[in-house]
Amino acid sequence: MYTGSPPARTSLTVLALVAAVFALIIGGAGTAFAHSGLSGSDPADGAVLKTAPQQVALTFTESVGLSEDSVRVLSPDNERVNPRPAQHVDGKESTARVELSDDLPQGTYTVAWRVASADGHPISGAFVFSIGKPSQTAAVVPTRSLDDTAVGRLYGFFRYAAYSGLALLVGAAAFVLVCWPTAGAVRPVRGLLVAGWVTLVVATVALLLLRGPYETGGRLTSVFELSQVGRTATGRPGGALIVRLVLLAVAAGLLRRWAVRLHGQDGGAEPRGLGPRVRWAGAVLALGLAFTWAAAEHAAAGIQVPLAVPLAVLHLLAMGVWLGGLITLVIVLRRRGSGSRAVPATAIGRFSTLAFTAVVVLVGTGAYQSWRQVGSWEALSTTSYGRTLLVKIAAVVLVLWVASFSRRWTARLVHAAPAATETLTVPEPERVKVAQMVGAPASPVPTDPPGGGGAGDAHTGPPVDEADGYRRSLRRTVAVEAALSAVILAITTLLTGTQPSRAAGESAAAAAAQAPQVKVVTVPFDMGTANHQGTVQLTLTPGRVGENTVEAVVYSADGGLATVRELRLSLTQEDLDIGPIDARLKDQKGYWAAYDLRLPMAGEWTMNVTVRTTDIDQVTVRGNVRITSSSR
């Protein structure tokens, strides 16, 4: 029965709970990742090497899965120069390494990579390095989003279908096992169970076939290649999909046995076979199905995995119980026909309590998951994951507001049900013996009980009409609640395919660390005569310990480009008495450059720049630049 607080108070309590939890979503610190990100590479992005490397190594923030084309190194002519596929370095699953061909020519090389992160989502990227000096490159790297392909769109559709099938199957089963066992004999409810099972099976098979080309960026026509399917089956996401199919086969046997026992039953007694054993079996199957998601997606990557996985299982089950149960309730409330029996008010009350419990579990587990994935208030507005999460929170608050009306109609229906039942109880009329005269016409036998009132005086109309009105109102609000919950399910599916905010921040930080750090120094010079003043702009890349590229441009006093006879640069570390180190600048027809300047120590370096404009006119000026430690 319904035992909740008054409707208005309940609504305010729920909204207050959501507001409090929303504050906790952003609280806490500590790094958590979901999608992996590139944290380092050797050679580094933008590096200019004096000699050709023998290999290229990549390091990620977490373990990644590799395929034959996970790492491709492309020459300036767009030819692949790594003859063998990538492998993990010394068994470390967060690394990838490819060996390069011998005798690589000078120029700029492109490293294109695509791997599967620990949560099952593919990630990709590219960077460049140069041998000798940078050059033009004909290498072509795909720039489209991983989901903006035929395979990606299909994979996203079937992911949503899988979530929907789970919600229908779990929600309808929970309604029958917990709220109203007789509903198992109702044809539409049985159809809902079958629809959920079929949807989940079809979606799982489709995901299993699409997984290979989704990870590797292959074409849609490769879904039936046995090599792709075999490689998918050996990975964690593919293994989870296979386990899900096995559990669905077991569930099919249980549903068939259940249907046989319920065949022809539509009465009021609890159907035979829905005892504790069936309930426990259903609970175990539901836990197992939810685990196949949690073990292969966001919860399986990052910090606190032993805690995150079971909470993700509870989150999925609560979603299924709530959304699937709402759809089941809508179906049983809309039943029509002379032989149909209305759903008891007590069953509606049980579901009201069950749904409220599911919402509490959803909010609690969702708050923890959001803490792992977001991490800051700023990330809510600056990342795609954060903005999508805000939309989901708004939708949850809206559906809880609608749910408060459903609980209000449920409470009134439960309280009105006993009065209607009592009014509908009509006593059997008593037969009264009447004396008759012989030969006299027979007098009619009274059919009303003594003391007045026929059946029509029982006043059945008002209570029954009132209960029916509550049912109609409940049916409308539950239908709206179910529709909004379907929207939340779609948003949830979108979130599972979006890089979480923490991971996005970590990937951006790693990319920033890999990006060349340019140091620009401008040094003015003046030889004391007309047309012999200007500035020298010096650019050091990456401005760290080790090998650097230097480019120098001379500007005249009016800001235009100036041509000089000679430009020399030397660097000195006066504190450590290192130098001078000659940069050996060479004229590049418009600017001066050196691509092999090696600086051994970090700190403040003095730059001595000698500018010669004629055979006899030259000047030496000084500037300072801070060299940082190498990040590698």
C-alpha cells in the first residue's frame, strides 16, 4: 500500500533531494578518466630529429586495445613506413609501439593512431615529427568524427535499442514479480516482455557484428568478416556482448516456462509458479545483464572500479525498473473489454513505492558517476559531456515533478478503493412468505430486503466514478512520465558515447604538453645611421632542453622585412659558465634558420645576436630567453 507522505510534501522532498545531489555531483577532487587520451609520444609532436628514429612509441592515460592499423606512420609522400602492426611496449597495455623502415629520407612524417580505450570507445588522433628539417607533406589523416560514419551511426542506434530492450524486459518483469503477479497472464504484458527480449537480442547481435569496424574505422561491408568478429570476441566489449547473449538465452527459457504455467490464467489468484524461486532467478538474470554493460563501459575505466561497477549495475537496473515499469503500468491502465480486470489499486500503490525507490537509487548512483566524469563546475559549460549532463538533470527534475502528480493520484486511488469495494457489496434479497387467499390473484413477491432500498439505493455511482476519474488522471500522468523517461534514456545513451569532462581535460593537458612550446624573443638593433635600425624576431621551438629549431626574421624600422648580409646567433648560460653555443644560422631566402640547436641545461640563457648589413656595418645586441626542462 501507499505509505508515503502527503503529495505536496513528497514533491518538495524529491526536488530538494535532486538539488542537494546536484551540488554533490561537482564536489570532490581526484583524477578519474573514462575515455583514454594520449599522454606522450616519442618522438614528440613537432620534434625535429637529426637522425631517423627506429621506432615510434605512444603512451596513453589508461590501457588501450590495438588492431592491425592502430598506428600508421606516413612519409611526406603519404607512404606507410611501419611495415608491422603496433604492439604494447614490454606488455604495458597503456602503450603502443611500431618499428620503422630503414633509411628514411628527410622531411615531415605523420603518425595517425586509432585505438580502443578501456571503456570500449574508440579514440583517434595524429601528430607529426620531422627528420632533418620540416617539409611539405601529402599525408592525409581523416578528420571526421568517429561517430559521423555509417558504422558509427548504426552503432549508436543499436546502443539505444539495447538500452530500450533492457528497460522493457527488466521493468515489465519487475512489475509482474513485485507489484501484480496476475499481470503475467495479461496478453499485452506478455507481449511487452517478448518485445523487450527480442529488441535486446537483435541489438546485441548487431553490436557484436558492428564492433570490429567501429573500433578500426572499417567499412560497413566488413561486418560479416570472420576475422573481425573473432577479434571482437577476444576483447572485453565483445566478450561482454557474448555473455549477454548467453544470459538472454537463459532468460528465454525462463520466460517460456513462465508462459506455459500462466497459459489461460487471467483470474485474481497469484499465478502458479511465481514463487520466491522465480523472483530470485529473475533478479540474478537482471543483475547479470546489467553487469555486461558496466564491465565494458565507463565504470570499468578510471578510479574506484570495484565500487563504480556495482553502482553502475544498480543505476541500470533502477533505470529499467522505473522506465519499463511505467510503460507496463500505462498498458495495464489502458486495458478495455468486458473480460478485462482493472489493475488493483494496491498494485498501483506497490509500484509507486517501487518507482520512488528506483528514483532514489538513480539519483544516488548518478551523482557518484557524475563526480567521476565531470569534476568541476566549469566543465559543465565548457565540455560536451557537461552540457549534455545538464540537459539530463533538467529532464530528470521535470519527470520527477510529473511523477509527483502520479503519486498524488495513486494515493487518492488507494484511499478510494476500500470505499468503492464496500459500496459494491450488495446483500442477497430475502424471500418473504406472504399469505394468499385461495382463488385470489397472486401478489408479487417482494425482491427487496426488508427495511428498504433496492440495489439501486446502494449509492454505487459516486465512489466508483471517483475511482475511475483517479485512474484516468493517473493514466495520463504516467504516460507523460514514461515519454519523458524515454527522452532521459536517449540522453543517457548519448552520454555513454561522449568523452567525459575529466577525460577531456586530461587529454587536452596531455596534448598541450605534447604541443611544441614556442619561445619568441624580439631584439632591437641600431647602428646609428639611417636605414640601419630594426628588430630581430627569434623563434625557438620547442624552447626546451634538447634539440631546438631556431628561425630568425629581420624587420626594418618601419616594420617591413629587411635583408641583411649576415646574421649570427650564440647562446650562453652565464650562471653555469656554459657557452657560447653557436646556432649556425643559414640564410633561407627571406629568413634565417637552424634546425639542430641543442641546449643542454634549463634556465636563463643570454642570446647574442650579430647583425651585419654591409661589409663594414654590423652590431651585436643581446636578449634573454628561458629554456624549460624537457617533458620527456
